[in-house]
Amino acid sequence: MTAPTAARPAPSRSRPRLRGLAAAAPEEVADGVWVLRGGLLRTMNVYLVRDDERGGVLVYDAGEKGMAASIVAAAAAHGGISRVVLGHADTDHRGSAPALRAYADVLCHPDAVEQAQGSGGRDYWRTETLPLDVRLLHGFSHRFLWDGGPVHVDGTVREGDVLAGFEVVDLAGHAPGLIGLWRERDRVALVSDCFYMTDMHGRPQPRPCRWTPTTSTPRRRSGRSPSSRRCGRRSSSPGHLGPLTGPDVVAQLEAAAA
Ligand SMILES: [Zn+2]
């Protein structure tokens, strides 16, 4: 695979109607945090975080490739994109990142760089362990809906860094360099694919679950389990559907991790 170029792409043009198809209007899920739900089933989450350090909004996770124009338009209402942080590098999380580089730097954990600039997780996805229909669905989605291709990574972030008032945390499982953003003051966590609120078909589930160990083997084990308190006590926002809120967030995540 050829390495992605460091040259910036041209800003993308789009029509409002097409943007409406790609994603719903942003919803505020916490103070200064909005979720943009994209994809046909609106299961692909991209978060905008008010970035007082840089101005504009930080984009956490980049969703599928068709969401790029929706992300740009939603961010423009808040002063534009300050930086793009990938929760991890799987194709459905880096999808629009190549297009967003027209506006801002793309950052991820050092352990996710190789995949962000390479196969987008296909090196470690264990698709042979999935049921045939799921394998076909994911294969089609990866190729035609999710992946915008390798993205040049402009810089890295790691546990303990503070971005837009959130602390970067390492999260266990799923993918190399999976990171979340955690804000102590109101106990809000953005956690990418640390846990799921969908099944493998993208169908909503009433309780959080982890099904990813059957589909991927992280090369590097990071320090915390999803039962960690840092997955969010008041509100934990995953990469697909959610957020999970309420007084029993920790108990629900501990049950999912058991
Ligand atoms: Zn995902």
C-alpha cells in the first residue's frame, strides 16, 4: 500500500441535501460536546468538542467517509475544526479523516499511526471468525461506505495529554492505540469502540457489550479494562449509538466486561 501524502487535500464542496443524507443534525450530549450521527442507520458517531485552547471544535473520531462535509459544516457553526483526533484507526473511524486534513491536523496515538496510514485495521481484523452475513456486510461497508483510505498523521497524543479540556486515556482492547477523552469535572467520557451499543449488524442493543475481541486482536494491550471508571460515570459516549448515561453507567460497563 502506498503511504499517504503529507500534502493537504483541497477543501471539499457539498450540497446541504447531501449532507443531510450523510448525517443528522448535531446533538449536544454534554457541555460543549456534540455528537454527529452519520451513516445510513445513524450509528456512526463523530464528536465535536469545544476547543477553548485553539478556537473552534476538536473532532474526535472521523466516522465514515461520506460524513466529511457534514462534519465540516457542523464544525463551521462553532468556529471550524481545530484538530482531528482519531479514537483508533479502523476504517469506520478514520473514514473522513483524509478529507478533514484540508482543514486541520490529524492526530492519533503512536500505536495507531501505522494503521491510520496503512490498512485501517484490516491487518488485525479476524473476519474469518465472523458469521458469513456479517463478514459480507462488513466487507461491503468497509469498501464502499466506511473507508476514505490511508490518512497522513500529523502528530501523536498519548495518555495524560490534555486536549480541549479533556484528558487522553488509554483504553483496553479492540485496536492498537485506542484512546478515549475523559473530563473529570462532569465525568464525561468519549470512548470510541471501547464498548458497543450495537450488535455486529449495527442494530441497537439495550445494554453495552463487547463483541470486538472476536473480530480483532490488539497488538498491544493497553492498561485498562472497559470496566474502568474512566470509561465514564455520568456519561460514556461510544463510537456507535449511545451515549450511555445515568447513575449505573459503571455497573453496566462492568457487566459488559465480565
Ligand atoms: Zn467502530
